[in-house]
Amino acid sequence: MAFFGAGFRRAAWLAPTWALALIALVHATHSGGAEPPPASTRAAEGLAAGLATPALPTHIPVTPPNYELLDADSDRPIRVLPAANPGRRVLVYLHGYCGDVNAVGAFVPAAAAHGTLLALLGDQPCKDKPGRFKWSSDAHALDQRIQRAIRLVNRAHGWDLDRSDVTLFGYSQGAVRAEALARYYAKRYPRLILGGPPRRLKVEHFKHVRTIAVFGGELEDTSAMVGGADDLIAAGFRARFFLLPGVDHGDFGGELAGNLALSEILEFVSAPAPAEEPPAPAKIAR
């Protein structure tokens, strides 16, 4: 899977004051790839020229989703992305540690083709990042929040989203919380998408889960992710690891690549499990 248009997206972020730095980079490339000066030297030169040293964006920007915000009384508003054809299928997204809930913008059409997406905010504010949240370890409270959110959305729209058949999508810390939900409430969450889980998955936590998709970025360490997926496959689970090329942790690669990747992942978790092979005939004693 390729990332088309990534250069143009990054270019849109460049400020005019960065032009000299870019020219220097191009010159170094065309002059044989000479080693650039140390970061301390570049910073000093920038300050001497009266310029701040900017940090290039590490993630491809995406358009924030056009969420419907549904009032949840004492809870934080529920973010709703309706399905293209709303039915019973529901996808619940759990963001990462102090992560951006707008990261969903990388795969809105793919999500809408799968079902109605609900995005919740973590239950603990991040003190150093106003407006961002993280998740506590209270799996029971999180399960109750999800179930209540689905009930409220159904009531508000007259829908019939299935609270007992949820596709659960957790990213980073959200993947850890999704694993906890699968451990204790698997019958409600038969399909899991675990993006960038920070630790190796434990097979015993997925006893009643139907399908598990695990994914990570090519530029991050995916050894524990691949190992966890392999453990699940070896234990007989329907599981698979997906690699997102050219991206680091917390990045879906922009809207084109993000939709391609999530379409493939959602197709995998939504497909019916293959029929079990009939048992081999018993040997006849002679």
C-alpha cells in the first residue's frame, strides 16, 4: 500500500521562514549527501540569523471528522459518525494516551461503510495537554460508558445499534483498554482492532473473541505487536497483523492511505469466520 500525495500534504505545512533550511537540505542532497552539521550548530546558526528552529510535523495532517456531538448529561459529549446506511453495526473508537480523537479523520469513509462510529474521550484529563484525555484502568466503568453511549445514540436517532455486537477499535493506550474489555466482556465485543498496542497481547485475554486485527507503523517497533498476533494465531484464533508502510506511531498515513488500510482491516474483522473443517474419521479398530 503506497502513500500517494504525502509530499504535497507535508508541503502545505511549511512556513516561509523555513525556506533557507529546505534549500540547505536540497543542496546537501545534490552535493553527494554530505553529513549535515550537528543539531546544536544548526540551532545556533538559526538563532544567529534571528530565526526560531521549527520542528517539522511528523504526522500527515487529516481533515477533522464532521462529528455530531451528542449530549451525555454528566459524561463528556459522544462523538457520532453515522454509517452510510445506518443499521445495527456499531464501531467504537478509543483514542491513545492524551491522543487526538480527530485522528478518525484519516478513515471516515471506511468507517461509514462498516457501520456507525462512536468515539469517546478518556476519563482522565491530561494536565499538560488541555483538551486531551487518557484512560483509567477501570474496565467496568468503560464498558458501562460504551453501553450507555449506544443507548443514548439509539434513543436520539431511533436507531437499533447492537450493544451486544460491537466492533471495538482501540489505539495505543486505547488498545490496552480494548484488551481489558475483551478479557471481561468479550461477548459484547467479538471483533477487535488493536492499533499500536504498546505491549505484547496476552492470549488468555481473548478467549471468547471472534476476530482480532493488530496493526502498527513501519517506522515504529512492531516486534511485540507481531509477536502477539502470532501468539493468537498459534492458539487457534482468527487474527492477523497489518503493517502500515512509511508511518510512525500515532499516524495512519493521511486520508488516502488511512482509508485503504482501515478498509482492509474492517473487511477482515467483519468477514464471517470460515466454516470449521469436519473432523477426520476415526480409525476403525481391526
